[in-house]
Amino acid sequence: VEDHTNCISTMKIHLISVIATSCLTCGTAFHVPKSMQQPRSAQTSSEVAQRTTPAMSWLESRLQSATDEAASDNTLTVKPIKSLDGTVTLPGSKSLSNRCLLLAALSDGSTQVDNLLESDDIRYMLEALDQLEVPVERHSAESVTVTGQNGPINSPLNEDETSELFLGNAGTAMRPLAAALCMGQGNFVLDGVPRMRERPIADLIDGLQQLGADVTCVEETGCPPVTIHAKGLKGGKASISGKMSSQFLSSLLMAAPVVDGDVTIEIKDELISAPYVALTIGLMKKFGVTVQIEGDMDGKPSFHIPSSEKYISPESILVEGDASSASYFIAGAAITGGTVTVRGCGSESVQGDVAFANVMEQMGAKVEWAPESITVTRDPSVQLKGVDVDCGKIPDAAMTLAVAALFAEGPTTIRNVYSWRLKETERMKAIVAECTKLGAKVEEFEDYCIIHPPADNKVNDNVLIETYDDHRMAMTFSLAACGGVNVIINDPGCTAKTFPTYFDMLEGIATH
């Protein structure tokens, strides 16, 4: 720790929260006992400004006491990767898995859901359905049959009792359930981990209140817990913001068909991540509901769901492979010049993140499309080129672009990703910090960043990557090993949120 005294002042300008596992300036690993660590979720820039002095005081006092500690056991070293070659069958999509489970629960009839993602987020949704006494028969970890309620989900408890649902850090469970449970009868409190209490939900609450729901979140923060006193809704009109998250609109859309009346939802400003809304609408159609759309999805669209539209079970549905997870293998092939085929999503995919392959092609990779697969390689004589890309429609996959940018010629600009700041951690700050530790120079702005790669694209060796309990940080930065260096991933188990077998799959196609 004494060797890092010159880094302390520099660390102040990089501070996210308290990163207790490595030096933010040079990337060298050290360890602070868990009993001394503060929560790892990253903060907004305003929070950082407010908390820099006490946070640094905390950090400085505890770094000295950590000098006799060994390196953390909760790490995984990804060895230098020479090439990635092979075929990867993707796990089911997180977004589709939880949407399928909820729509099946609201439908008339029983629905078998196959290729369900086995992960923390899906587990929280399944546990919530169990607690709400929606019948779910488990055939395996990836296959269940849900018996629908033929309408809204009501509390199984007495009128004076409250159903308390713990949803971890699963936004794809918290937001859709918050909307759906307003349509039935009963009292509910929806809560999660500390980071969930930092993730905004006020825009969704506002839309539900406009429809007549008795629902609140924490007024001071606009975040969970969410408290619901549901007495059913009679339809109506809501005008909401689409600037923070498309999940708010998707949640209202999915809940609308179980309202006793017509529902119209308008976007009053702009809609980010529109492909995720299209995914929601397409899935609703498979369950028998047609959403009427007016206006341009890239502008200020409105959506109308007549009271005649009701969910009917399709009897069975297959969850498509996760396109966001595909991005790691696609980028790995582009960086190393290997050849990788990802199976489970392709040219007929309903997920917007498949467009990440087009970005890799723009950088210099070769991409071949099939209906249910994508194959990527790169001619070794062609170096990846930096790009300037609007990633508003692919914010999750855009994280992978940040690491690919380390191996490109020239800077890469990743635009329209303000939503990074509202995810599992404050991803903008996290990406800036970890890319900097690897040797890049990163310019940070409110909704975009510019990544200047290290000299000669040589990333620093043996850097410990802080993951902030964010699955995508762990998977994204594992690709730094494609630069021929060791990369130490802190808390690799956080990938259980969406892709618990990720590191096994990566190793299965890696040549060291």
C-alpha cells in the first residue's frame, strides 16, 4: 500500500464509490477485508462530488490497515488468450425469460416455457410467482409449465395482510411485477438489494398512478421499495418518459391487457432502447395480444391496447438465446482473429443486441448471418478500426464495445448510453475506471464516452478488474485477456445473474 501513496490524489478524480480491491491509477491488486468494505455499487457523478472527502478519508485510513492481507480468494485469473475458435450455444435470453414467465402467468391456459435462462434474475421471478401462488411446475432448470390466472394476479393473503416480494437486483422482475400487481387485488411491497434501491422506477410509478393505481416508491429517491394497494384498474391514458429505461413502457404494455378497459400509453419525450419494446410487443402477440402503435418508435410513439385484447396461452414457447451474451464471443473472435459461431440468435432474432455484430463488422470483422446463428472472424491482415456509434438501441452490448476499443486503431466513441448510469451499477463510471486501469485514456461525458486505446494496443498485465456485483462487467472485461495478458476478475460469481457458465464456455473455445 505504501507504494500507492502517489496514486491517492489521482484516485480522487477516478473515485466511483470505494473500490477496495485495486489501485484505480495503476491497477495493481490489493485487498481490504470484507468487514471494512463499503457497498460496491457505483454512484452518480453528483453523489461522487458530494462524497469525495469522506470517502477518501475512509479509503486512506483503511488502505494502511490492509497491508498485511493476502490477495482476495474471490478472484479468477483469465489467462492470456491467443485465439477464440468454436461454436457456442447461448443460454436463454434474460429479457425474454422473465417476460415469458409473466405473460404465461397472466394468460388463459397453461404454457410450457423451454430454454429458460438458469440465473439469479429468473430465480427471483419464479420465487415471486411461487409466493403469489401462481402454479409453476418445474420440469428442469430450463423448462417449466406455468398455469395462467386468466387475468390479473391477486394476493393470496387476507385483505389486511401484505405480500412482501424480494427481487434481488432483477430489474426484469421488479418493474414488470410492479405494473402487473397493480391490476389485481391485494397489498404488496416489492424490494431488493441495496443497489435496487438506487435504481429509478419513478417514471413507471407515475404512469401507473395516471391509470388510477394506488402505488408509491420512495419519494426522495424515486426508487424501490414499491408499495402497492391494488383494487383493480378500469383502463385510461398515461403519458410517461422513455428517456431513462424502455422497461417502464414494456412493463405498462405487458400489464395493460388485464385491465378492465382500454389503455393508451404515450411517450412524452423520447424512447431509448426501442428494440426492447419491439421485443415486448412481439412476445405479447405470441400470447394473443395485438398492440396498436401510432407514430415513429424513434420519436414520440403512442400505444393502444383495447379491452378486447386478452392473453391466451400459446401452449408452449421457446426462449431465444441471449443476444447480449453473444456479444462477448463475437467480440472475442473479432479481437483475436479466430472464428466463432454463436447459436441461438441470428438474422431472425427478435433481440436488438444482435446488431452488435454489425458494429464489429464496421470495425473490420467478417460476419456471416444465418436465421439462428452468427459467425464472426477477422482477417489477421486487417486491424480493427475505432468507430463512432450511437448505441442507444444496444446499451448492454455496447459495454463489450468498450473492451473491443482497446484493440482498435484510433479512438472509439460510444454514444447515447446514459442508461448505463441506471443499471446494475453505475456502468459509465465503472467502464471508465476499468479501461483506465488497463491502459486506455477515456473521456467521460453525460451520455457518451471516448476511448483512446493504449499505445500499440498493449493493455496492462495482471490488472485486477473490479466488477461491482455487475455480471456484465465481469464478462466484458474478461476479453482484455485477448490482448495476451493475464486479467484478474474480482467476484466472478456475479455472472450468475444471467450467465453462470460463462467462464467455462469462454475457456472451452480459448487457445492460450
